[in-house]
Amino acid sequence: MDSNVDSAERRYVPDAVTTAVKILVVGHFAVGKTTLIGTLSEITPLRTEERMTQASAHIDDLRGVPDKETTTVALDFGRLTLGEDLVLYLFGTPGQQRFMQVWEDMARGALGALLLVDPSRLAESFPVIDLVEKYGLEYCVAVNSFAAQPRFAEDELREALDLLPHTPVVFCDARDAKTSSGALITLVRHLLQRVS
């Protein structure tokens, strides 16, 4: 079969799918949400990235990410078919405070959230944790680690982020499908435990 036909067929959800699950991918500005969704999505993800301009120079804090040139201005969207009758939709939220008004709409109907954090910028995660908890979402913390960063122990991260004992913490690299899938699986297992 022609590969273009295969690609076209994968764009659409199979007729047998009867259940759709919505998961948010959240985190502060420039933590890797767009990258993680692009890594995991079976379809070409929808991205609403725009080039950063001088208008955001005094608003968006580029400390720790000086090479960042684009930012999500609405959402990212990806899809994973998990079985014959089950599809998972990934919605990535923008990370800047000025876009937080979209959170209420995006949180509606979400089963839970995968919260990405950068271990070198943990303090930036607190407003996002507040929002996840405000909207009553169960979540898993995924520490987006890169090889050049120091690796913190899980208990240090839990204490620094003031996490509840039942909140899972996993390590991943948003560019890597295996560790990103592992983070998503951890979230889904956590959600199943919380509802059973």
C-alpha cells in the first residue's frame, strides 16, 4: 500500500473507537510541552506556535532558555490510539501567565494532567501546580531531564515542589519517545488507581 495512503488513513480515528480520553500536558514556559506532544502523537500535531517578538521581551523570562525563538499562544494537540476502541487526546497548554484564561476551557473534561517540570527552574512550576489543583485534576510530575543537567533525587524534588505522597514523579526527556511514553503510562496508572 502507498505510504501516502497510510498517512491519510491515520489522520482519522477508526470507526471502532468508542471512548476518547482527554489528557492535559501542562508546565511552565519553555519546559518542553510542545516537544513531548510532538514526540508522542501518531498524527502531525496541531501547534499554535508563533515567533517571539520584542513585545514579549519584558514579559517572557528567557533565563535558562536563551535560544527559544517561538512560543505556544493557544494550545498544542496530539492523538494516540491506544486500542481498537480507545483514543487518547493530548492537549498542551501555554505556559505563560497571560494565557492562563484558556485553562478553564482546556481543563473541562480532562481526566488528568501530565505536569512537566524543569529541574533547573522548579520555582516556575508553582503557579501551574496551583492551577492543576484549582481545577481538581489528578496529575503526575514528569521531570524533563537533559543529559547536561544535574540529576536530583526524587525525594528532593518532592520536597522542593511540596507534593502529596501519592503524586507520582517520573523522569523523562520530552524528545525521547520511550521515556515520554513511560511518563504518560505512569499518569494513566495513577488515574486508574485514583478512580478505583
